[in-house]
Amino acid sequence: MVFVCRKEHFNAAHRLFNPSWSKEKNEEVFGICANEHYHGHNFELIVIVKGTPDEDTGCVIDLKKLSKLIHSEVIEKLDHKNINLEVDFMQGKIPSCENLVVAIWEILAPKIADIAYDPHARLHCIRLFETQNNFVEYYGEW
Amino acid sequence: MVFVCRKEHFNAAHRLFNPSWSKEKNEEVFGICANEHYHGHNFELIVIVKGTPDEDTGCVIDLKKLSKLIHSEVIEKLDHKNINLEVDFMQGKIPSCENLVVAIWEILAPKIADIAYDPHARLHCIRLFETQNNFVEYYGEW
Amino acid sequence: MVFVCRKEHFNAAHRLFNPSWSKEKNEEVFGICANEHYHGHNFELIVIVKGTPDEDTGCVIDLKKLSKLIHSEVIEKLDHKNINLEVDFMQGKIPSCENLVVAIWEILAPKIADIAYDPHARLHCIRLFETQNNFVEYYGEW
Amino acid sequence: MVFVCRKEHFNAAHRLFNPSWSKEKNEEVFGICANEHYHGHNFELIVIVKGTPDEDTGCVIDLKKLSKLIHSEVIEKLDHKNINLEVDFMQGKIPSCENLVVAIWEILAPKIADIAYDPHARLHCIRLFETQNNFVEYYGEW
Amino acid sequence: MVFVCRKEHFNAAHRLFNPSWSKEKNEEVFGICANEHYHGHNFELIVIVKGTPDEDTGCVIDLKKLSKLIHSEVIEKLDHKNINLEVDFMQGKIPSCENLVVAIWEILAPKIADIAYDPHARLHCIRLFETQNNFVEYYGEW
Amino acid sequence: MVFVCRKEHFNAAHRLFNPSWSKEKNEEVFGICANEHYHGHNFELIVIVKGTPDEDTGCVIDLKKLSKLIHSEVIEKLDHKNINLEVDFMQGKIPSCENLVVAIWEILAPKIADIAYDPHARLHCIRLFETQNNFVEYYGEW
């Protein structure tokens, strides 16, 4: 079993905001992250796939195919967007990094085996850096 | 003459948008950077001061004082803000990195000598990273 | 279960030195790291908490609270200090990275659940970079 | 149990190429990575050892000894070399990152306990960055 | 005058080798960099343009156009190539970083004004990182 | 004229302290940087040489020779040392970054031409990072 990791980037606006709370409650809980006109980040997304290297290619998955999948399913929906207003898979959710990694996992997990050399390859981890100092990881349910 | 450099960070939303143009013209010129709901970045700001090291301290400027100045005059106005809507010194300007560095220069340049050990110290450069791949520098008028 | 990670920094002096050994033995074992007048590092400390995102906030823990806790319990005791001479929780221990991560774990582990949104959240990992090339990780006893 | 990590570097040329395939098939599968005159990378290799810190030294392993071992067994054979043509332990294998981490694991795993302070220390992970965006990890067979 | 900087990447193989010298002389002068089967690097290329920000866009140059120009004129010729054997603009030259930055300057300098908003914009610097520790800069003839 | 840059590292302890001042005055001016038991940093030193590339080698200077010179003249005196107590060329000076870059310039400047391919090559800049956020540059007297 080898773990293969691919890093991609997107730049997006968001705010932490619970619509069932008052403006004051949101500011009390989320501080400046609740700023009503949004703020933004250069997000770094790392997708980790685990599987057995294929004999013919020496690879678990073609990283160019993995990169294309991440772009078409995730990056194109997030890059240069407002996560609160424009990202279909985040509607009705607070756009925290925790909710983002779970949502990205659910999008990508069912699609990995189809594009891998190893038909048993599967998604292992979604890691998301919001800043150099803040990042989250999700390994699926367990 | 020694050059002393301090890096600070801010996270902000913006969009490239010329209000005298149509929506179509903005999209044609600025592409996804014109997205009407904004996007954002982790900006890195480097402020460079030049001067002669003081005999008593061995320093050109107290970097804690320089950091405080940058925070009170620049970072607090930009961090977790929408540059188009909320930053006083960018009103009426397109929030490009080029316009940001010139505006930040104009704010900081007159205030450097007052907080430096060297009374002749002055601002040398404002460098601003929008992403790891895009950055701009301004050295004042010449 | 989501893993939430926060990076902090401290600059400290230390030396690797076993007081029950002779000066020669210390130099033989630790080489230049035993230098009697100390040397130092820009340490990077990554604290990883695991838990379930809270429904109301979308977050496992408020990262500002986590950062404050790390500062008051760990960073303020280490930053700009001599680890051999001045850090209470390292007295009687060789200030290796291995001993540092275990000591920091013991300080932080009991305090995580109290400040998290998820009352079952707990410390998952202490990672400490001494240099870009040398780092250690501790995941508690197991 | 503490995990101790050491990063090393090597610069090498390689191409992804399966000698049992035609030139066209190689290009179809590997794209520009199959370029017949090779291309190259600044590889970053991270070796992670797990063990119990020794009472006398506070350390699991002497990182200078670990670095020397990695250099003599791995780096000297790869650095400034052509992996397809010149690296004995990669002959008959496609020089993918997946095959590299498994081969490096097999070289280093039997030699860790001998140089560690903890006689039960053992290799935990080989991580290899080919670029900033592509990296793989191997934790041995399981 | 504002300086606008764009970073791009390419991965290439090369060797330092003077064909008018013997194999022994090449090894004596260039050491392992002369390895006859090549080695390679992840090169980072920074292109810096200077000019006056345009009133309508707030920008000196459209960075997407600059990136496209760098790709079509430089990156596509170098990426996943052997610089000694396959790069037309380096034929007859030793593929040192010094020679690379001068050659890249000569390619890009005449093409900058045509794609910039400022018709007086011009190339200011070519910076090339061969590794994290070795890089060169060229500012044209003066 | 091409600028050739080499990065090296050293880890050292220091404190900012003016011996002609009282303990209180030192603490007032230098804050925690005056801590009497020292603190330390992972310093990064960048040495920039300017010159004309040699026809036979394509290089301004052999970077391995430049690295050796920096090590023998500078790094060996600073690495794993206490700058206040143990570094001959800093005695009688406050170990600020400003004073360090001027002192390192004075050591290296007279020795560059002797080891360069270009006999007219000369030192252009000493850049020293104390942390990721604080760094200084010196270009000699002018």
C-alpha cells in the first residue's frame, strides 16, 4: 500500500456565519471571521489516495488524471468564488474548513477507483490549508 | 546603509472591477478576477526600511515598533475585510496589487523616520504577495 | 472525526547536555549540540486536535481559543527563553525535541476538551520542527 | 513512542518508461514524463523512525547518524544521477515515486535499529516529494 | 513605476559539460554536475516587469497574458526536456543558470511591451532558482 | 552582469544587549530579546555575487567553492555558537542582524574575486533571515 498525494490551489471568499443567529451572536462567536462583506484565502488542497502500484506503470494512479478530477469536481467550483453564495455543495452549510473537507471527501471518494491503475485504490485523506497556520484533515468516517 | 525587512499577513476579499465599465467588459478584461461575489487571498506584505544602524542598539529601527505601525495603519484596515467595500484608502481605486502597494507606501512613508533609531531612515520598498506566484514591488516615485 | 491543526512559533536557546556525564562524554555523544554557551532555533509547533464538527459553528474547536491556550501554556514559557535554564516543565530533562513534544502533550492534553465545541474533542498530535530538516511527532501513549 | 523525522535532498534525472511497451504506448500513458532524453527533479526525502526516547540522551536516534546512513545508502546513489540508467536498486523497475519509496524502505528498514539509541526503534515512513505538488508515502507492508 | 512579478515552474534534465574539454577536465571542473547521464531539477522562474499601472485596470500588465507568454516562449521548450539536447535556444551553450537567464531574457525582453497595458513597460529581471539554495538573477546589460 | 546567489544556514544563540546600559534599560529597549540566558534562531544567510559568466564554464563562480568559503569563514564560526560570547568577529558589537550582515560583508568581500571564474566578480549583497518575518540586507557602503 502506497499513499499518493496531490496538491492543488484555489482562491476564494467566505465568512463564518450561522444564518439562524443574530448578527451580534455571529460576531461574538466568529469574531472578524464573520465580517459581513467577506474575506478570503489562498486555500491549499491536498488529496491523498492509497493503493498498490500497478506493475506496468509503477504507479497507483495517474496524477494528471487525479489533478483533472480534482479540478473538474472541486477546484472549478471553488476557485475565485464566494463559498457562502456560489458553491453548490456548500449551500446550507457553514463554510468552515471542517465542513469543506467533509464535502470534498464526499465528492471525490466515489470517483477515485475509476481513474486509478489499481481498481482497489481509494481516497485516504483530504487536507485543507486555509492559512500557513490553520489546516484540517479528514480521513472519512471511522 | 542597511535594509531592514518585516513581513506581515492579512486575509482579504476583493474583485478586480472598473465601475465605469459594463459587467461584460469587466469579465472580458479581468476574467474570473471580476467575479461579482468576490474571491480572496492570504496576502503577504513585506515592508523594507533603509537606514544606518544606531550605535547604541545596533539596529536601524525597532522591528516591534515597525510591526505595530504596519498593523495599526495598514493590517487592521485590510485584514478580514473586503477591499472593494470596506478599506478607506482604496475607495475609488481598483484593488489591484499595483494600486495597493502605492497606497500602502503613501501611508507608511511619512511615518518611518519618527519610529526609527536612525532619524534619516526611510521607506525603501513595499512588496506584496497576492499568491505564491504573483507579487508586486514599489520603491516610491523615481 | 476531523483533525484540526494549528501552527505556532517560538525562538529559544538550548543545548543537549546530560549533567551526569563529563564534558567530554557530552561532546562525544551530542557533538556541537552540546556547546556549553548554547545555540538556538526558530521552533515551529503544530498542535492537532481531533473531534466532530459542531452543528452550530461547523467547527471542532475555536482556533483563536486553541491558539490562546497554546500561547499561555506553552509559547510564553518557551519563546525567547533558554530551555535548559528557564523552562519549568523541562527542568531535570534533556531538552531534546523528543522530550519537548512529550512535555507539551502532557500540558495540553487535559485542557483541550474544555475549550472545544465538541466536548469529546481531544489532543491527537504534537509536531515540533527544530529545523526545516529535523522534526518529531508524538501521538500520546499507545 | 515518538516519531523522529529527517529530511534530505537529491537532484536526479529520470523518465517514466516501460521497456516492454512501444514508444507510442509509453507516450500515450506517461505523456511528457516519458521524454526519451529524460527530465529531472529536486527530490525531497523524509525518513521517519519510531521509537522510545533513550533516558540518557533524551533521543530516539542520533539524527547525525541517521543522516549519514541515508546519505551512504540512498542519497549517494541517487544524487546527480540518472535513475533509469545508474541506480543499482532501481534496475528493472520503472522509476516512479511509488517504486522509489518501496525500494528506499527496503534498504533502510533493516538498518535503523542498529544505529538508534532505542534497540526497538524501527522505520515508520518513507515520504518522497517529486515536486511541491506531487509526493508519496510508504509505511511498509500491512 | 511598479514591479510586477510572476513565478512559473519547469522540471528539466541537464549536465554542466564543455564539449571542447576532455571527460576528465569536465569532471575536474564541474564535479558531479558533469555526470554523463544527466541529472535534473525543479526550476523556479520569476519574471519581473516594470511599468506604470494603467488607469482603467489598475494593472501594469495582465498576469494571465504574461503567464501565457512565458509558457509559450520558455516553459514549453524547457519543461520535461533535456536542456543539453532538446532546447533550441541553449544549443552551443553550457546549460548553466547564468546562461539560461541571459537566454530567457533575450527571448522575453522584446515581447513585454506588446502585451502590457503600459506601452512603456519592459522586462526588469529574470530570476531562476535551480535549487532552494542556488539561484541567479539577470537585469539585462548595463 | 549576472547575480549568483547561494543560501546557507546556521543555528545560533544570541541576545540583544548593550553592556554600557543597566539591565532595566536593556529590557526597556530590547524587550524579550534581551533575555539574560539568551534565545536563538535558525538563521538563513544568502550571499550574492555579481560578475560576468566565464566562456568556458558558463558560470560566474563555482558555487561549491563559494559555499566552502562561506562555511570556512562564516558558518563554522556561527553555527551552534553563542554570538555574544563565542564569535570573534562580533566581539564588542551588539549581535543585531544589521551588525551581522556588515561584519559578514567585511569578511567575504575581499575574498570573492580570488575564487570566481570572473576576476572582476565581487560581492553584491549579504541577506540574513533571522526568522521568516525579519530579515536584513547589506550592499556595502554607498
